[in-house]
Amino acid sequence: MKNTLLCLMLLAFAGASSIVQAQAAKPAAPATAAIETKLAMCIGCHGIKGYQASFPEIHKVPMISGQSGKYIVAALNAYKKGERKHPTMRGIAASLSEQDMAEVAAYYEQHGKDAVALPEQAPAASTDVAALLTKGACDSCHGKNFSKPIDPTYPKIAGQHADFLFVALKAYKTEGNPQVGRGNAIMGGQVKQFSNAELKSIAHYLASLPSELHTVPQSKFR
Ligand code: HEC
Ligand code: HEC
């Protein structure tokens, strides 16, 4: 009995030490492996076509492939600092260093990029929506086709999912909720002049536009 126990203990010890050795013997990981680990985190939501989030209401997760890299970094920093309160994205952004963000953003900016040229000017909106867009001067920052913002830290919004755009627009209105809201002052001032019904029609129009944004389906790397 004693011997069997001792034997088991030795086996366990031998097993443990060989695991330690195996780990130590592994060659140093190539530089890109670290970023692939980070990207593997994103794929579970942003790499599945039509993937829906349920908080704060059911909507499709935003398309980030083809988005401007500088905007991706700005958005991730806004989650990290808590200026954007979405709990899951806050947790994810908190785990990313400046370097990780820059690499992930550079990856997504090029991801799924195709050579399709967008029209300079977005197809006309209905009279009602056109009046709302004029009131907000939306294209003065997001570009005449809503894909060429005047500053690369501003998002491309043409062709983004309508339900996500609506959730995002409402978030700029939400104050005093610990889990919902976006603190950006520019967009906060913008959306407060519109009713939710008006924001919804704007979102539907923007979503219908020719787009550089994609979801590139990926199950895993390699
Ligand atoms: C569990 C699902 C999930 C995972 C995993 C996830 N995201 Fe997100 N992501 C979301 C949702 C939902 C939103 C919308 C949040 C909001 O309303 O502000 C979002 C928003 C974003 C935005 C802002 C997009 C925009 O147009 O404003 C960026 C950028 C982003 N995610 C990047 C990433 C990156 C990079 C990773 C991996 C490191 C990642 N996400 C992992 C669900 C996820
Ligand atoms: C003065 C410049 C400016 C104007 C005008 C403006 N925006 Fe924005 N918009 C921004 C900036 C900057 C952001 C990024 C804010 C952030 O980091 O949360 C943004 C973000 C957004 C987003 C969030 C997109 C995403 O992927 O999360 C939407 C939707 C949007 N704007 C729609 C509009 C609409 C609709 C109008 C007109 C009613 C408008 N914007 C007018 C600068 C502007």
C-alpha cells in the first residue's frame, strides 16, 4: 500500500516535472503569435456573420473589418477609459496594451479590403431623412458618402448594421447608467436634437449605403 502510494507520488512528480521541461523547451514564440492570441478573442463575435449581442438590446455586433485603424484604436481606448461603458468591450479593451491595439487595428483596417470604389456622394435619402441629415450636418464629419470621415479617428458609418447604429446613436443620449452610454461630447450634442424614431430612420438609411465595412467569417487561425 505504502509502496503504491509512493509510486503514484513519484509518477505524479515525474509527470509534473516533464510538463515543466516541455514548457521550458518550447522555442520562443514568434512576434505575431501574441497578436494572433488577441485576434482570437475578437473572432468569436466580430468574425461571425450576423452574430448578435443581446445587451442592452438584441443587435448585430458592429462590422470592424475595413474600418479605419485610427478609429478602432480611438474606440478601444474609449472603452478602456470607460468613456464608452459597454461592459464586454470594456473588459476586452482593458486587456489590450497600446501596442496590441495598434496591431489589432492595423489588421482589421486591411481585413477583407476589396478594390470596389465607393461613390463620392451617397445615394440620396428620402426627403424626411435628408432633412435630419442636414440638421445634424452629419456628412461634414463623416464624409459625403459616410465612408470618408474628415479625421481618421472618426468612424466610417456607411453600410454598418442598422440595429447597431441605432444602439450606438441612442448610447450617446444615455446618461447616468453605469453600463450603457458613450461619453463623446461631439456625438452627444448631435443626437440630443433627435427623437429615437428619427435616429432609427437615420440608422436605416446609413445601413443601406455602399460600404467598405465587412464581417469576414473566421472560425480560427490556420
Ligand atoms: C463577446 C463579443 C465580443 C468580443 C469577443 C469582442 N467584441 Fe468588440 N464589440 C462587441 C459589441 C457588442 C460591440 C458594440 C459595443 C457598443 O455598443 O459600444 C463591440 C464594439 C467594438 C468596437 C467599436 C466598433 C464601432 O463601430 O464603434 C471595436 C473597435 C471592437 N469592438 C473591437 C474588438 C476587438 C479588437 C476585439 C478583440 C480584441 C473585440 N472587439 C472583441 C462584441 C465583442
Ligand atoms: C463634428 C463632427 C461630427 C458630426 C457633425 C457628426 N458626427 Fe457622428 N461621430 C463623430 C465622432 C468623432 C464619432 C466617434 C465618437 C466616439 O468615439 O464615440 C462619431 C460617431 C458616430 C457614430 C457611431 C459609429 C460607430 O461605429 O460606433 C454614429 C452612428 C454617428 N457618428 C452618426 C452620426 C450622424 C447620424 C450624424 C448627424 C446627425 C453625425 N454622426 C454627426 C463626429 C461627428
